[in-house]
Amino acid sequence: MPTLVLVRHAQAAYNYPDRSRPLTDAGRDQAARLGATLAREVGAFSVAVSSDAQRARETFAAILTRAGSDEAWHDRSIYDGGEEEIIELARTFEGERALIVGHEPTISGAGYVLAREDDRGEVARGVPTATALILSFDGTWEDLVPSSCALRVVLTPPTR
């Protein structure tokens, strides 16, 4: 059963051009803790893709340091695109587990569109920074369509 993990980047600084915003100290801590949680809950990823924005790249690196991935890259379309681009990208994946790190409102929007109607409540109003949506579905990645996924878990970093 394929699993898609959609992550909103961790907390970022504000006094930078948008694409260049780095993570704050708290954001780096969030990303590291989320990476450890995903490694425990999901394991290594077959494929992992991140927005090319700095805050997403840093979140992505922290997650992959803990969880790992067979194939990983940055994709500008995650920064520029919407839910449709996220779904189209995911439909090209291979393997059992995939990760996409991006931004709001696109991450919660894609989770909302992909989740079965009964599962949508948790993401209907968006998600906070450093949140992971774990979606699973039957079939192949090409079968990924709106309302086809069970939203298994909404993870936020554990508090200290």
C-alpha cells in the first residue's frame, strides 16, 4: 500500500526575501524532531522531493538525515504550484513511501483533496509548521486521485 507523506516546512524567519527564508532555531529543532518521528513511524522513503525554498530545503535535509531516501531532489514546482501540481508529481513516483516537503496552503490543500471525505476535518483549516500528513491508498502511484487516500496520521513534532 503506497504511503505519501506531505510536510509543511518548519518555522522560518521573516526578515528575508520569501524564497530565501531560513529556519529559525526553533524551526531547526522542529525539523529534527519531526524527522526522528517520521523515521520511527514511516521509515525510509523510496522518493523524496522538496520545494526549492530555503526553509523547505532545511526541513527536508533534517528529515532525510533521520529517515533517509533512495532518491531525493528539490523541485521549484512545489513552491510555485498548487494542489494539482503536488498530485501530478506524486503520480510519477515509484516505490512504497514518498515524501513531499512544501508550503501552506498547498500542503494541507493537497491533503484535503486526496483524503477521503471522512478524514478531511483535520486539515480543512490548514496545518501548522512542521506538520506531516501521512496518506495511504490502494493501487499504484498512477491511481492517486482525489478522495482516494486514508489520512492515517497528522504528526506534529513532540514537545520537549
